[in-house]
Amino acid sequence: MFVAIQLNSKSCVETNLYEVAQQLKKLPKQRPLLVVLPECFALFDAGATAQLEFAQDGRYQQVLTQLSQWCLEYKIWMVAGTVPIPCDEKFYAASVVFDDTGRNIAQYNKIHLFDVEIDDGTKSYRESTYTEYGQQLVVVDSPFGKLGVAVCYDIRFPGLFSAMSELGAEVVAIPAAFTVPTGLAHWQPLLQARAIENQFFVVAAATVGQHDNGRETYGHSMVIDPWGEIVANAYEDVGNIVYLANRKQLCQIRNKMPVLTHSKFKYEFKND
């Protein structure tokens, strides 16, 4: 079973963790259960320098400890992402994967950074100023099949997802904080394209609404099946969306239309 939690995250870590805690209390009882949190769920719109300070003064460790405790308490798998984790003079936008014992089993550092001009209230985004580029794909074994992780802007780069497919990915978690203009235009079709191309489940958890400094994010957290159907959608509501996945469906789609075996190209992610 998949759960994507949609949040209106703030610049206060304590407030954000409280909101996560409230949503975890509403989880269905069925296990195994995969929970995906949005990008910047713990610290949103406090400014890049505030995120850098949060990483470098070690407060990120308190967040990871709390997430680990929740995973153990609720017996859930979680893709928590992202948390600022220090890297030299910058930080990684890190999506951390926990198993249902609370063990940190993987860390995906966002590979594609959002350095763009957007027609919204913020106008200019330069993630690379304080954020370090990730270098490694993450695909791990889980009760839900091979689990891959990507973050937000990554969805514009299909080769990344094809490379995860080469590693056997059957479900991909995508934490995000999409702007409203890009969300309206591209969020849904990009997510559906990635699911259709690679014939896997996509679980996308996003932030939504007006945030502390006036920035607005699109929301519309979704679960998409390997045929490209939107099977759950949070639209603009804060809360959880739940989908009971059927791995037999994935196998049937891949057996009837084996595009992954038909491909004449092999994708290997190359480090810079």
C-alpha cells in the first residue's frame, strides 16, 4: 500500500513535524505500507541560507531521528524527502529511505537542481548556489518491489528514470515542491510519462498552497499506475492519499507489452 502525504510546509521545523505527526495518526492499518513525504517537508521557504545553517549546525539529525522513531512506531517504510544534509560548504537536498524498523537504508541526493526563471512571485530560482549536486541513483529492495527515488525537477530528465528501470525499479517515489505555473503546465503529464515509459508505479508527494514568504506550490500529489492511470490525487488538499497497489498488474502490463526488453538502448547514469 502506498501513502503520499501532501503538506503546506512552513519555515518552522517544529510546526512541520507536528503536521507530519498528525497525518501519520491517520494511516491505514494495512502493512506493508510505504509513506512518501514532500520535498522540503521539514523546512520550507526559510531561505537557502537558513537551510544551510540547519544542515551545518546538525539540526537535521534531530529530524532524521524523529522519522526513524515514527517508522519503528508505525511499522512503516518511508521516503522522507528532502532534508538538508551538509556537504562541505553546501548541503545535499537528501531524500532518506527508512524501513519499518526505523533503519536508514538509503539516501538519495537530488541530482538535477532547479536553476530557472519562472513567471511567479519568486521569479528566479538558483538551487545550486547552496545545494550540492547528487551523484548516485538509489534503487533498493523493499516489500513493494524494487524502490527508486527521485526529487521534483528530476522528473524532467527521462534518462534518470530509464537508468532506474535498468536497475529493476518497480515503484518510484518522487517528493516535490512544484511551482504553480510549472505544475499547471507539466506536473501531471511528466509523472504519467515517466510511469508509462518505464511501466512502474509512481508515488509523488508534494507541498501545496501559500507558504510563509508568499511562495505558492501546486500540490496535486498523485499515485500513478504502470499503465499511466492516476489512481489517487490529493488535488489542493492537505492530507493523505492512499492506494492499494497490485503488483500483479505491473507484471501483466510488462508481460503483455515488454517495452523494457524491447529497448535498443541501455541507460547508465554517469557521474560528472
